[in-house]
Amino acid sequence: MNILLELFVVTFRVLWAFVLAAAKWLVRPKEKSVAGQVCLITGAGSGLGRLFALEFARRRALLVLWDINTQSNEETAGMVRHIYREMAEAAAAAAPRVAGDGEKDALPHCNLQVYTYTCDVGKRENVYSTAERVRKEVGEVSVLVNNAGVVSGHHLLECPDELIERTMMVNCHAHFWTTKAFLPKMLEMNHGHIVTVASSLGLFSTAGVEDYCASKFGAVGFHESLSHELKAAEKDGIKTTLVCPYLVDTGMFRGCRIRKEIEPFLPPLKPEYCVKQAMRAILTDQPMICTPRLMYMVTFMKSILPFEAVVCMYRFLGADKCMYPFIAQRKQATNNNEAKNGM
């Protein structure tokens, strides 16, 4: 009898979860504040990582930027400092009016800082040593954005083993190392947010990017298991968000093409749009965000349709060989560089 009662309760909770999810689609939840919180972003030197840094800066977070490229990371930091200065000037200009209203600014903009660290997240010991420096020099991290990613751009049989290993280390294994470095304090405080920037290719795959797909599937699996572990431990104060965008126009997959008749309806995403959608999900504690929403449908259909039906759809869309032009461009660029170096 008890199990029947529990089954009834579970059924009710499942239905209620659908109701809450539908309500969030209709009424946008209030965004939480990250002002003054330490936010660490990997791969912050360019692309989505740089845009995430700028968005968090506008929300007055204290930023810790990691990237393997020191120069590009410092360029991002310069952009962040510019945002901080603008906010400080705006706060100073508004100070007399605020004082006249008898109110007080909750967090002085002038206290905001950005810290940069050169770190190869594909190397475990480098991650742990840099994390220790962050704890000593900045403090404990409240928001961890695992964003760093690489792509080899080779067919499987033409891809050097070291590039396959590199892709797996940066795109997947690094998430283990960064999370192990910063999660203990989050657990102690029951407060924090872990963001996994994966890809739609972590939910479904295509030809020619076996190493990249495997690394992103691994990142998605890691994130989902971690989310379940936090729920099992009843650490509801630690939130997780999985970000799975479609092809983003950052140049990472330059040359990738689907069928030209379909492309106007499914163009590459603008990086700014992708990050704004991800930020909305993060700040409303949304567990997962796929951009565009069509990716939810593609993932669902891939799960229920026969494999041959999926292949048929891929061929119609031109998705079966969409990476081939990208791989060809990478190969041509590699050959050109080798020719220059040989001259």
C-alpha cells in the first residue's frame, strides 16, 4: 500500500514539474544577483568566454579569467576594466541624487576587480596549482564557468593521437579538475553555480568530428551526473546549468555548411545572442539551455527515431557532411603553414 501511495505522490510531483516548467516559459523568472561574487571563466581570452566575462562584469561580478593565451586574456581583462570604469563613473554621477534620497549603494563599483591567470586547463596539475593561487589571492569561487574548448578539425584516421588526447583533455577532463578544485567550498557553504558550456554536438553527432563529439558527450555526461549527485546530497544551494548551443559564429568551425536551402532557416548563431540566452538561463537557475529551441526537438527525435531515419533526415538537411568543408579548410591551412615554414 505504501508503494502505491509513493507512486501517486511521484506522479503528482512529475506533473507539477511540468506545470512549473510551463509557467517559466510564460512568465520570465526574476534574475538573481551575482554582484560581488567571484566568477571564474575558463577560455576567457576570446569567443564565448570573452562575452561571458563582459556580461558578468555588467552584473558587477568579481572576475577571474583563465586562458592559455596571456595576451588575449589581458585584452578581455581590459574590456572588463572599461566596463567597471563606466559603472564607477555612472555611480559617482548619481551619488548626489542617491544621497538626497537617503539611500545607499549596496556595492561600490570601485571595489570591482578582474584577475587574470595563464592556465592550460588540459593539464591537471596546472589547474590545481592555479586554483590554489586563486583561493589565496582572490578568495573562494562562487560561479564556475567551464567554457574552454578546442577542435582538431581532422577526420578520425588522419587525426594525430596527440590532438585527440588534447581535445578530450580540454573539452572534457578539464571540467573534472576545475570542479574538484572549487566544489568543496561550495559544498561547505551550500552555495555556488557550475556552468558547463558544451555543444549541441554533445547531444547528437555528425561525421568527421569524432573526437570533438566524444569530448562534448563526455562533458554533458559529467554535468548531468554531477547535477544528480548534488540533488542526492540535498545541496540545493548549488545550481548547475548546461549550455548546448548550435553552431556559433566564432570562427571555430569556419566553413561548416548545411544544405543551402535550409541555411536561412538555421543559420550559425551570433555569439552575442548565444551568450545572452545562456546568461538568462544561468541567472534564473535554469538547468539546461539549448539554443535555438529547435535543438530540443532534434535531440528528442534522435532518441526515438530509428537510426536509418535519423540518417535520412541528416542527408536531407545536409548535416551528414556539414563538417567536411570545415575540415578541408583546416587541412589547406595546415598545408599552407607547412609550406611557409619549409621555405
